[in-house]
Amino acid sequence: MTGGPLGASFDPDRIAALRPQAGGTSPTGSGPGRFAATRRTWSRAGVLTLAFVIVLYLIEVVDVLVDFDIDRAVGIEPREVDGLDGIVFAPLLHHGWDHLIGNTLPVLILGFLTLATGIRRGLAATAIVWFVAGVGTWLTGGQYTVHVGASSLVFGWLTYLICRGWFARQIGQIVLGLVILVLYGSLLWGVLPGQDGISWQGHLFGAMGGLFAGWVLSSDERRHRRQLHTGPPASPR
């Protein structure tokens, strides 16, 4: 992101960009330096996303091998104190291999694209989605149900990628959001109730978390637009 300091920011990538860079180069510059920075970001995004998926598969292997119902033990149990652990652990758990395999490709694609917008920003967006989805599911899920699965993150990443460009008014991200909408927009029907065995609450609040993350993490761009419209504040005499 470019531009001078505009006051306090929720955007962790902007904060990092303001720090001095080794060798006197800026990641927001142009030419070979910017290309190298983008390539590094994409490489890190790919490694982190792949590592996350590997962790999901390792957890599922353990879940199969041990004589213990991990899903019920640390999944989200709505409005149960014991179920609060699920806010932290539920996205890491799955109801069997079919559930995990069905989530794998969306996690790889949407998780990578979220981190590719900026590692710190993508991690911040993921944390927001994780928390909002977990709390919302715990508050509204059906009684005596257990909610697990990374699909809450998938729905959050989806809405984050779709909306952030519009909030920030960045053409490249708007185009990316439109492409994502065309390719994966049909998933959004999953936020509606009525599908047996599907945590539509997790999908719904994951999607809401993605919208909230897109709004919060575009605060700099929105503040900058307001300043352009109103002009700089007058200096006291």
C-alpha cells in the first residue's frame, strides 16, 4: 500500500510498510524491487496455506487413530461452557475424510489468495473470521449439536476477497473480487438454513466475519478518501 501516514491504522501491512527496510528499498516501490516483494509474499502465502492444510490432515489422522472423540470434545457446542473451546479448535477439525477433502481445495485457493493480499493483513483477516464465526456459531447453533470444520474460514475468506476491493476502492482487488464471486459465489447459498448436517451458522457468521475484516482492514483507504474529499484539516492559529 502507498501513501503517507494517515494516523492510527488497523492495517498491519501498512504499519510494517512504514518501518525502515533493509538496503534502503521500499516494498511499495516500483520495478524489480516491487516484483521481488510480491514474489516473496506469494511464496510465503503458498507455504503457509499448504502448511495449514497439512496440519488439518495430521489432525484428522490423529482423530482416526486415537480412541477418543476429538470432534465432540473440542468442537463448538452452542451455549455450553465446555463448548467454548470450539471457538479456538473447531476450524481445525472435520467430521471424517469426506468433510476434510471437500474443504481442501477451497482452503488452498481462498486461503492463498487471502494471504497473497499481504501476509499480515491476511492473517489478521483470518483471525477476525475465526473469532466471529466461532462466537456466532456458539451463540446461535442448534442445541445438542457440535460444529466443526474449516468451511467457516472458507466463507470468511470468500466474502473478504469479494468485498475488500470495494471498501478500499482498489481496481486490482475489485477485479479479483469479481472473479472470485463468479467462481465461488454459489457457495454463499450455504449461509441459508435447512441443510441437514451442515453448519449454516458457521457459514453465515464466517461470511459476516469476512465482511467485517474487509471493512476493518480497509480503514486507511477509506480515511484517505475522506481526506481527499474534505481537504486537509485547518491548522489552529
